[in-house]
Amino acid sequence: MADRDAKEEEFFSRGIWEDLPRSLLGVDKLRNRLSKVLLRQIAAELPSLIDEIEIKSNACRSRLDKLGEPRATLDEQRLYLLYISQSFQSLIKASVDGTYNDPFFEDAQSEPGYHKRIRAVVQNLNLDFAERIARRGHRREIVDSLSKTAVLRGVTATTREEFMDHIQHLVRRTKGRELPRTFNPMIVADLFLEQSSPWEALTRGHIEKVCKAAKEFLSLTTTYVADAATSKALFQKIFQPALNELLGTLNVKSTELLTPHQKSHLITYNYYFTEALQKVRSERSMDEYTRIIKGFFRVSSLESVYLDQHKDLRLLVTALVKRTEPNMNRFACSEALDCIEAYYKVTYFSYASCPYFYRTLADAFLCT
């Protein structure tokens, strides 16, 4: 080292180097400068390094705490499983009851915090299911014009005339013992089966979503109460098979709920059926009368109609009387369409609000 320093000093003392400041030349000066730069760098980074060490230290302590006491013997292993099962049961009960006071639940605004609140998750899924049944549970929707197709979200838009054409085609193919120019009452069952065909897919989708939410919730809970290896083993060996079995049970139960609507003879004791049928017919008659009156007075709106004292209203009465459907086939189709509209309304409402269905979900995923 001394020999190298002497040769370096001799080199910098000759030629163009002798005019440069001596503080900038040589390894010794460089060593001093680098040591000062390194000291400043260490001083600047040391606080963040300490914070990082603290974070990793706390993470290690947390993992150690999850491991619990040593479990060398069978009794110690059983005691550990008993401890985590009690913690697990306590968190499950709190989430099912909707009492989210434990630190486990975190902030409700975060995604993990929301998924840990299983009662809220399932309640929201139930509301979404009821809304989907109301919006997309029917195969066809009658609209004034086909320009509304875009807003129906998967439902086939059809005008009343087009729907009646479809029913008329079905009437010809399902003739039974009914009188000519009337419709077979069983055609309402065929139309209802067709109209309610989306129910099964929507129901299966709802069950899948609840099952997925339950899996996410159980995964978060086991990860919280046990170490990584134990929680993974519990989920794979116990919870996953149990959830798969419950999913199969729920699909069977949903089939039981759907079967009466898909295969049985139509029947309802809901008094709202008569009201719904009368409402459908009244709305249709109101539209027809409005159209006739507008044409009679040659106005675009009924609000602009005023009665002239010299106007013979008997002509108006005659026009209203003549609204009777002259084509009996179309009349029968119209009657069938009124029936299916009314029956579908009361039946989808009963199905979507069936407490047995939601109670089955609750028993399967929350209380079992």
C-alpha cells in the first residue's frame, strides 16, 4: 500500500497533473470523499431501513403468534386445534349475526372488510337476485315499438301483435277439446313455461355467487385464526368438500322449487291473480279507447279535447262498441296473452320472494 501511494504521488507530481489541486488527486483523497458520501447516504436511508426492519419484525412476530405454543405431542396439537376452532366459531357467529366489532372485520370500505361481513354480502346478493328476476326473468317483454330493444338487457322485445302471432301459431299446434275459435286453457301453461325459462339460469347463477362468497369468507377467516399451513389444510380437507356438498344440495333444492313451475298444472290461490288479470285488460282497453277517441276528435292528445254542444256523442259510443275483435282467433290469442301476463306476474313475485329459498341459502352457507 505504501509503495503504491509513493508511485501515485510521483505520477501526479509531473506533467499536467502538478497544476491540479492536491485534494482531488489520489486514492487516499478519494477514500475520504467516498466515506463522507456513504455516511450521508446511510444517514438519509437509515430511518426508512429501521421502519422496514420493524415491519418485517412485526410480521415475523405475527406469524409466530399464529403458530402458537409448541405442538410436539398429540395433546398439544389437539389443544391448538381447539383454540383456533373457538376463535373461528366466534368470528363466524359475529359475521352471521351482523355484529362487526372484532378487529378481524377491518374497514367496511375495503374489499376484504366487505367480504368478511358475510351477512351483508348475502343480503345484497339476495336483493340483486330479486331485481334480476324482475328485470330479466321473463323471456319476452311487450313494448310499444321495437326501438326499445336496447334497454331490455337480454329480454326479447316484441310488440303485442307479434306476440299474438306467436300464440296463434301455438294455438294451431295445441288444439284439444276446446270449441272452435276458442283457446285451449293448457296453452297458458306452455306460454308460462316459455316465459319463465330464464328462471333456472338466474337461480343457478345466484347460488353460485353465494357459494363463491361463502368460500371467500371462510378462506379469510381461517387465514386470520391459523397459520398459513394449517389454514390451507383446513380449507382443502374440510371446508372445500363441505361447500361442494352444500352446493349440490342447493342445486337439488332449487330444482324442487322450480319443478312445480316447469312441470305441474298451473294453479294459484293468490287473489292478486284476478286483480292482475283485470288490470292487464283495463290497461289494454284504456289504450284502445284513447286511440279511438284521438281518432274520433282528430287530436294528438286527450288534453286538447273539448265537447261541442252540437257534437253527437252517439257516434263515439258506436265507435267504442265496434272495438270488439271480429277475428275470434285473435280474440282467443288476446285472452291467452292476458292470462299469461297476469299469471306470470303473481308467480314470479311469489318465487322471487319465497322465504324457503333464502332460508335454504342461509342454512347452507351461514348456519351450518
